[in-house]
Amino acid sequence: NAGVMQNPRHLVRRRGQEARLRCSPMKGHSHVYWYRQLPEEGLKFMVYLQKENIIDESGMPKERFSAEFPKEGPSILRIQQVVRGDSAAYFCASSDSPYQETQYFGPGTRLLVL
Amino acid sequence: AQTVTQSQPEMSVQEAETVTLSCTYDTSESDYYLFWYKQPPSRQMILVIRQEAYKQQNATENRFSVNFQKAAKSFSLKISDSQLGDAAMYFCAYRSAMDNYGQNFVFGPGTRLSVLP
């Protein structure tokens, strides 16, 4: 059973460009969580999605950031008009139910904004 | 809101020795889960151990064990017989077990553990 997959593993963007980060949850998991890790800091929750629904986006910046988890395909975290402060590691986690206490993390995507 | 504190930014231990990493948290809830995650240089987040708050018995996974003190809101991780591969950032995390839908994790700032040969 493959774990949580994220791609790309590394992404370089210039200021003003768009960044798209993909997350494929573990097989059988329909709940996806996105976290951001700034350098030398812990992970901070951004958004929780279930298939075709955003359940909790309380940690998501109000502008430029959006997330989706379509019926088919991976979850996408989209950052429009990136700025240098968006440089971070973005982790995706998944679970098979909202009540499962453990979330399984992907390897992360390192975004560098030049 | 829940908070997680790790007061030791860095720790070091001699190979084969034992080290304890500290974690305290603040919550008004009575039912929750606590976790320790390891993040090696590859930056993959790896679950080390978890504890259910309603269980008094401390969780153990091979060389890793916790000291869970619910009244003190303390959740320390003990690593016995430390190995070079244990060197990593260690994050303590809290997750509510309330009926709220899909509770996210609250992470501490991390402790960087070095293992000296």
C-alpha cells in the first residue's frame, strides 16, 4: 500500500508566478490535510478537505491560496502570485475517516520563491 | 485554542545512551491524542509513538516510550539505547478527540536531537 504521495518534491518559482502542489492520499483515504512548515518551525495547519468539499480552511491565508480535492485525482494546493514569504515546506496528510486519530504524512513539497 | 510547547530547541545524546525530550501542552479538553513525530534530514514526517489521553498506561514502541502526565499536561519522549539514525527533529503534536469533525493537529516548535558517536 503506497503511502501519501506528493509532487513535485521541489518547486522553484519566481515572484508573481503560480505554484501548484499535488497530494495523492493513501489508498482508501478520503480525508486530506495540508500543513505548512516555515524554516526552523513546526507544522501549521492550513486546510482540511474531504472529497469535493472543504471542511476547514481556518489556517489558510485569505488571499492567493486555494485548495481542492476533486472526486477524481489528487488534492491540489494552489498559490497564486507567489511571494518570497511563501517559501516553505508544504506537507499533505491523509486519513481514512475524520475520526481516525492518526494522520499519515507525505514527504512534502519544498517551495522556493526567488 | 490548544498550544504545544517544546522547551528544548536542541538536545544531544551519546550513542547507546538515553535521552528525554520534553513536551507540555495546554487544553481545556479531557479527551485527546498526543503524538511524537520524527523529521530526519529527508524531512519526511514519521510517526514515532502516540498516546490516547484516556489511557493511563504510557505508550511504548521498542526503544521509544513516553511519560504521560495528564494532570501536569506533560508528554515527554524517552529514547533508550540511542542510535545514530535517531538524529532528527522531533515534534510533539496534539489532536482533539472531541466530536468536532476532522480535527487537525497542533504541533510544537520541535527539538533538534543530535546523536554523538
